[in-house]
Amino acid sequence: MEKIFKNTQIAFALKSDTELDRAYFLFKMIDNQPLVRIGTAVTNFAIKANLPVEGLIRATVFDHFCGGVNEDDCLSVVDKMFTKGVSSVLDYSVEGKEEEDQFDAALNMTLKTIEFAKEREAIPFAVFKPTGFGRIDLYDKVGEKKALTPEEQAEWNRVEERFDIVCKEAHQKNVALLIDAEESWMQDAADDLVTKMMQKYNKEKAIVFNTLQMYRWDRLDYLKNLHQKALKEGFYIGMKLVRGAYMEKENLRAEQNGCISPICSSKEATDVNYDAAVLYMIEHLDKMSIFAGTHNEQSSYSLMELMQERGIKNDDDRIWFGQLYGMSDNISYNLAANGYNVAKYLPFGPVKDVMPYLIRRAEENTSVAGQTSRELSLIKAERDRRKGK
């Protein structure tokens, strides 16, 4: 198969020289682990102390990794990317909330993004995080099948109601809905809720999508068991496949609790697990739709090859490739240029509230071997190309 991801002219066609220079500067900073740690601490302090740093954050890291401070703010970015065939997933990236009114605000924002998606071809999916709709400790307790107090039961009923409201809305408006995965200790309860939503709203096709973090060694078995359930009960499976975002936290918690880590023993084992899940879904595409969320070039090529071998069209609407905004443009834009379905996660929200997300992005980039150096080498190659070197 032709190696298309080296084409930097297509990858960075939408970036001006100034934006390219800023991207190079940002990834140079992220490449320095001690600097990321110091920068994270200083930024957190500055925000908590209400120092006037939002303008600086907005002009640098925020604008590179986020679409805007609200959904309307994102539209110019959405339209711009769609000129190159790359779609958007508006992701309200406000994390770590604990209050009922905040959960209701997240619910209302998700409903708004579903409406946005219905009106715009450039936005094929909506998305939300389970902890945007309820407390992580409550998910944990429900997942462990512990008895809830009457107050907790009422609280959990509200979480379930929020899930149902957005899934029903997505179904009525025919908008696919991605539900993100989070920490393993809250995931069982979230999985059960998402399965309920699939049973209810995926009768004709996949509208509701769960997420499998394939750095967990148990996720392939989970997928196979869910498939058997879907066959028996007559519903479709929508699944976003990712490698995972909480590795250090997961391993530390397992060590502290003296239990086996849910994370694969190595990066290689994770890669094998991810590709096995992709293969399984492609083999059962009659009942499944896949959103392959990956920044891994080899995994992307593997999926392209599987599609080619099985005579699946590049733009088959049951198969989407996804990357995060501000990263892996060489994958996103070259896939789109070759007729594949591609969507970028486009985070948005108030600068202060989105900082936990941005910090996680920076930390992940330092911990994923080769990610930052790859971004840097591609940006450098494009700068050199533009200078005629």
C-alpha cells in the first residue's frame, strides 16, 4: 500500500507560515519533560491565583489544540477543515466537575452540539464524557455493585436520565453519538449504561457509540461478549477504538491497591490488542460501526489494507478515522485527500475550564514514545519544503 502520511504539503495546507512556526515552538516545548512539569505547575498556580494569563494561553497552546471558547467560536475552524474533507467532533472539554448544576450544564451543551451536528454535514458526530454527567465516585460505587443510599440512588437515576435524554435526541435527529471512556474503576457502570442505550437506540443502525481503551487487556473479550449479546437481542454496536489516556494513573492505582494492572504489559501488546479489535470489527461490519481513534500510522495503514482486501469503499459510512485537533495532521488530511471518512476531535470551552484537558494532552505527548518527535520532524519537513530546501 502506498505510504501517504509523509505528504506534508497536504498535511499542513491549512496552516500559514506563522501557525506552522507556532506549532514547531509548542512541540519543542512539549518535547522537554521537565519543562512540561514546570509549565503545568506554573499554569495551574497562575489560574488559581487569577493572574492575567488567559490571553497568553489562548494565543499559544489553546488555539493550537482547541477550536474556541464556545460552540459558535468553533465554526470557522470547522468550516476551514471541511474544505479539505476533514470533519469535526465538537468536544466540550470541561473536566472534573462535581455539582448537579454543572452536570446539567454539560447535558445542555451536549444537546446543543447534537443540534449543531444535525444542521451541518461537517459535524457528523456529537460526544460526551460519562463524568460530565455524574460523579466518578458514584460510577465507581455502582460498578462495584455496592448498596447506594437513597440520595445516591436518586443521584444515579439522574445520571441515567441524562444519558437517555442525549441518546434519545441523537436517535431522533439521526446524529451518531460518541461516549468517551475514562478510568477503569468507573468504566463498568458507564459500560452498562451505554449498553442499555445501544439496546434502546441502535435497533436500525449504530447511533450510540461506546469507547474501548485497548491498552486494557480485557477489552477485546468485552467486545466479543457484547457482540454475542447484540446478535441475540438484535441491536447494532457502535465503537470508538483508542489506545487509552490514563496509563500512569491506572498503573499507580493498581500498585497502591496491590492488584493486577488493567493495562497491557507493553506498548507492543497494546498495539496487538488494538489491531485485533479493529480486525474483529471489520470481520463483523454487518453489525458494527467503527470509529478508529488513532495517531498511529501503522494502525491506520492496517485498517486501510483491511478495507482494500475486503472490497470496502474508502467512504463506507460504517468506518471513520479520528484524530485530535492539533495533532497528526499528516494522518487526517492525507486520509481525507484519499477519500476516507475522517473526523477531528475539536475541544472547546472556557480557557480556564479546558486547562485540565490541555495539561493532559501535553503530558500524554511527553509519555507517548515518538509522538512529539514525529510531529516536529513533519513540521520541520514542511517548513523546509516551503523555503525550497
